[in-house]
Amino acid sequence: MFKNKARFIVALAIILMLSAWSVFSAETWRLEQGGDWQGVSAEGEGKYLLAVAEIKQLVSMGQTEAVREAIDKLKEDFPEIAGPDLDAFIKAEIYFCEGKFGKAVRSYDKFLADYPESELYEAALDREFSIATAFLAGRRKKVLGVFKIKGYAEGEKIMGKIADRAGNAPLGKKAAVTAAEGLERRGAFGEAYYQWSEISSRWGGEEIGKEALLGMARCKHAGYKGPKYDVSGLKSAKSYYENFTSQNLEAAKELEVDEKLEQIDEQLAYKQFSIGEYYRKTGNKLAANLYYDMVITDCPDSIAARMVEDVKKNLSSEDKR
């Protein structure tokens, strides 16, 4: 019984090695002033937890060699936790603790491929998520061992692999969303849209699916370059916003989706007005009036509609002369 429980504890403990633990057990262990762990008992699992706590302290101090020695001692004292999966996981952890994220990810990937049934599997995914988040936040990576560039693409790649491996688990969904948000933040709206679209396809009936609708709308809207360009993206954005509103009326009010829809209507109206202006300037009054009338019919309260009225007044004055 202790064997299984010990392996579970080591999985949990290693995940949290870099975290600021305050206690392992409220009933048995306490952190005394000065940072030393004091235990009521040094037997059995208590001794095991104390050893893990000491490893955690060494990791937080960046004492890599001491960590290796402490882990070797832990496996010697508790051979029931030893195994090739633990060795492979610890190898990746050492790279992580040294800040060698590229090597760490490759080691975690190998571990995940070789030991899919390991109790440390989720711990490795969590660690890869941390690394991907750091890259998406702007952490730099080495190229050819010399130059350093921001690792956005690497972070997105890692998040994608996590999403595939974790599937419908919360971490898989979180990884997919984080990747989409990262692409949005750096203005890669086309790529972000496809990421949100994939999320919508996989989890459309869940809360995350509603979030994806908003993401797709934002990306299509942000990708619009102006009246000289195609408006199909604007129309798609409008459709996604309307779809979201129909499913989440209260949330749409809080997020002021109506204002975004009004902005899109103004942009669509101005697009029609600009086409009318083009035909007017090239002497095609019939086509110009057709687009002007479309603006007034479709968006009578828009700024573009008032612009049309001004143009028509000027044209009427010119005709009278």
C-alpha cells in the first residue's frame, strides 16, 4: 500500500518543488522560523515527506548537484518509488531547474512518449505548460546555440502538443485557449482565429465554446484592414457576435457586444459609401447612387448615411447651377 501511495506523493511533490509550500500536513508537519521542517515523527511517510521537503529547498536555491545527490539518497532509502519513469522525469526536472527549457521540453516529450501510463504523466504536462507560458510571455530561446529570439512560436507549439495529449481534460482546454490568446496578443489574428475555431469545433457545447465564439469574432474584426479591402471578415465577426449574444444575453451586455456590433455596422456602411464615392469620381452616377441608397437603407442612423446626405445635397446644388 505504501508503495503506491509513495509514488503518488512523489508525483505531487515534484510538481510543487518550486512552489511556496507552507505545510505538507497540518496535523504532522510545520515550518519553523528560519525555514527548517520539523516533524513529529521521522518514521515511514513522515521521513519520506521530510526528504522531499529538503529536495524542494535545494531546488529553490538552484543547488543542482545537491538536488541530484538528495534524489539518489531518496531512492536509496525508499527503493519502492524508483523506476525508469521516475528517472526520466527527474532528468527533465533537472533541466527545468537549470533554466534549460529547450532541453527540458525535449526530455518531458520523451518521457510522455515512453511512459504514457506513469503517475507522473500529468506532472510532466503541467511542467510543459509552465514552460510554454514562459515562452508566450516573451522568454527568449537560443538559436544555433548562440542567438536568442523570443520563443512565441515554441510556446504555441508546446501548447498545441499539450492540448493534443491532454484531450478533453481541463489542462488540454487551458492549453488550447492559452495558445489562442497568445497569438491574439501578438497580432497574429489569422492564426488565432483558426485556433479559436478549432476550440469551437471541439468544445462548442461547453462554456469554452462560447469563449471561442468571442475569440473568433475579435480576430475577424481585428483583421479588417479598412474600406479598401474585402469586408467578408467584418461580416463573419458580426455573425459570431450575434451568435454569442443569442446564447449569452447577459454576458453580451457586460462585454458591450452591442457597441462592437454598432462599430461593425458603421464600418460596413462606410465601405458602401466609399464604393459609391469611387463610382461618383469616375463619372458613373447610376452606380454611385445605388451604393449611396444602400447605405441609407441598411444603416440610416450611421455616420456614413449622413455623409451620403451631404454628398447628395452638394450634387443637387451643382446640378441647379
